[in-house]
Amino acid sequence: VNEALRKLDALVQLAVVSATTSAQPGSPTDGQAYILPAGATGAAWGPMADHAIAYYVDGAWQEITPREGFTAFVK
């Protein structure tokens, strides 16, 4: 249940820091999300799919696979 609530928290009124940053940030804050461009790099981001949503929560990156119809505000 907790994992599902975390995903809902990330996706409801989705706002991402960037859709063009390709290097994984060194000091992210809880709740930050990014849309990963092709060729993203970093220990957590490298294995994630192109155009996935990388969501930082509880000290770890979570990969969320976007679905058709998702809408995100890019800050």
C-alpha cells in the first residue's frame, strides 16, 4: 500500500524539475521528479528507460513508466 501511495504522490499533479537533464543529480531532495532523456547517466538513472519518470523518495530513485495521456508540468 505504501508503494502505491508513493506513486500516486508522484503522479497526481505531476511537476518535474527537467525533461532535458541527463546527469543524475548528486544531491536531490525528496519529491523531485525528472523525465529522463535518451542516454541519461548515473548509478540509478543509467539502467532506467528513456523517457521514464525518475522520482526521488525516501533516499532512493524510483522509476515510473509513463503511460499515454500523462501530463506533466516542467518547472
